[in-house]
Amino acid sequence: MNIIIQISYLIASILFIIGIKMLGRTKTARQGNAVSSVGMFIAILATVVQVEAISLVDILICIVIGSAIGLVIAFKVQMTKIPEMVALFNGFGGLASLAVALSDFWLNTQEKGIAVDSITGISVALSILIGGITFTGSIIAFLKLSGNISGRAIVFTGQHLINLILLISAISITVFALTDFSNPTYMVLLAVVSLIIGVLVVIPIGGADMPVVISLLNSYSGMAACATGFVLNNNVLIVSGALVGASGIILTQIMCKAMNRSLMNVLLGGFGQTSATGGEAADGPQIVVKEVGVEEAAQIFDSISSLIIVPGYGMAVAQAQHTIRELSELCEKKGVNVRFAIHPVAGRMPGHMNVLLAEANISYDKLIEMDEINDDFANTDLVFIVGANDVVNPAAKTNPNSPIFGMPVLNVEKAQTVIVSKRSMGKGYAGIENELFGADNCLMLFGDAKQTITKLVGELKEL
């Protein structure tokens, strides 16, 4: 039986690796998700067979309850709320690792009186520390994304010193715990400290850095699961946790590179903190915009031969992806070359725009990454920006005083004409004015994106 279980774990691990590889491309992401799900199903079955702590009936009840909750979430949560949901999932993953490691440690040392070796003790400590940080850090990220607390950086005097003291305390508690496993107080205290650290390391990070934070917390949840695998001596948990941890770190690094920032810079204070102290130097002079109506915009669309659409989080909020698809199809019927420019950090989590556009059945080959399409803006008749802000702000290239200076952005200002669909002149996550909106070739199309684009499509059909 043990051989069958280990073979099942091996098959599950292989499916995890294949699934993650497939998730790296938009065209194969759906299949990759399915492959990974099959791997997880196999791993769960293999684990259930060997569980002795609780009965099979209890396990099935938990599976039914968990599956029911998952189905409700899958059908109820809107696409705009996916980042918040991912943050919560990361947090629950961390909490599960903390709870499992702590309960296993308690069971062995207090209930069974089994002596725990140093390797297992260190694994327990790492599971508790990383799991606790992941849980509360993810909850704070969720609250910021959902608007329940301010998305700006929350800072106070001596914050970094307090974090350092807490980290040193966590290490000291772990050392004491390793010298006296008979006293469970140390591990419980470590759990409390880790939960506090999780709050303090995320609150100073601004909303503009949330894509990076989500990636990093995802990595943390994987590392916590990997450490828990060593506690339970479970190979598939070690492998899957390591995969999530490594891929999360890689994705985090990619996101930081896309924003031209270091991970340390993100962790020590996000855009929100910088922009809050930047004042007028960051915002620059008040810009003057030129508005355009739906009828005028339709006439511009009717006269072009090339179009690049730039989606942003505002498109997600307005649920305008389906009307965007209708607009693009209508333009293509008129002989217009239509493409979508995707910035790596557009939206509130990595790949957010890709998911939304894929949901609207927009062809994958039309979704072009920033590096591949940036040189094409100068030869484009019209750029249509829907709800994007910071990722199209020229200040990142021209204003050294701007908090986003140095961040790679889409070269939309080089197009012949730019139309921006936006509810109002509200600022983006970085909290600064967008210099693009005052450019000579930029026109502002104010209003709800879904309603405005629906009217625009109607006008185009009449033309």
C-alpha cells in the first residue's frame, strides 16, 4: 500500500509541474489549471487512505463542506474581486500550515510524549512563522484591495525598528523552543509574534504594489506548506509547497522588474507612501483635458486603420470586457487592425487583464505584452485606453520627481490619437495626476465604460 501511495504522490507531483508550466501561457492556462486539479485530486485520495487521526466519514464531511464553499465562491465572486479572493486563499493556506504544524507538534510532545528531533522542530517553527505572516499579511492585503481600509501606505515612526525587534524575537523564541520541546508555550508565542509581523509588514505597502504583494504572499504560502510537509513527512506536500514557493518568488521578481523596482523597495514602503509625501513635486501642475463625446469618438474610430486597446482595472470594475470585444469585432469588420496592449501590472494581480479578456472570448493572439508592442504605438492611428492609469503615465519617463519614475509604461502617447475612457479624473494607485490626460493628442471620454462603449458601438454601426 505504501508503494501505491508514493507512486500516487509522484504522479501528482508531475501533474503539478506540468500544470504550472501550462499556466505560463495564456493559451494553455485553462488546461494547466485542470491538470493541476487532477494532480491535487490524486494527492488528496492518497492522503485520505493513510489518515488515522480521524475517520473516513469525518474526512468526507469536511470535503463536502469545503467543496460547497468553493463552489459558492466560484459562482458568486465577480471577476473584479478575483484579486481579493486570491489574497484570502493565500491567507487560508498560511493559516492551515500554521494550524497543522502547531497541532502536530502539540500532539507529539504533549499527548504522546514523543521527543521531537531538531529538524522537525525547525520545520514546525518555520511553518508557524511563515504561515502566520502569510495569514495576517494576506488579510491586510484583502482589506486594502476591497477598500475596507485605506489602500495608501500606513506608516509610523519606528516601524522598521519594531519589525526588526519582532523578527529577532521570533528567532530567539525558536531557539528556546528547540532547547525545550516539552514546553509548548514557545511555539504558541511564536504564532502570536508571526501574526503581528504579518500585519506590520503589509500595512506600509501602497495599493500600487498589491500585484507584487499578492505574488509574494503566494510564495510564502507555498514555503509554509513545504515546511509543513517536513513536519508531517509528506512528500507531495513538500514538492507542491516548493513549487508554489519557487514559482511565487519568480513571479514576484518579474513583477518587480516590470515596475523597475527592487523587492526590498516594495517591502520597505510602496507607492502610496512615496506619493503621499511627494506633494506638488510629484503631481506637477494642474492639467487641462479635452473631452470628446460618443458621436465624435465614433467618427474617429470610423476613420482609422489601426487600433490598440489598453485595458485597466477600470474596465474590470465596469465589467466592460464583453462590450470591448464587440467593439473590437466591429472595427475588424471595417478592416481595422485591432490589438490589445497588456502591461504586466495592469489590474490588481498578475495576469488580471488576460483573465478578463479571455473570459470575453477575445483571441489570445491579440493580447500583446508591453515589451512586444511598445515600439508599435508610434505607427498606430488610435489608442483606446479603458480604465488604465499609472501604466500609461508618461511621468514615469519624464518626471524625476514622480513616485513612478523609472517604471516601464506603455508608450501610448506616441500614437496619432489617444482616447481615454474613464469615469472621472480620479487618480490611480500611485495617487498622482496622469500627464497623458493633458497631452495635445489625448481626448477624454468620461462615463461608465460599459455604458459608454455600448453607445459607441451603436454609433459605429450606424456609420
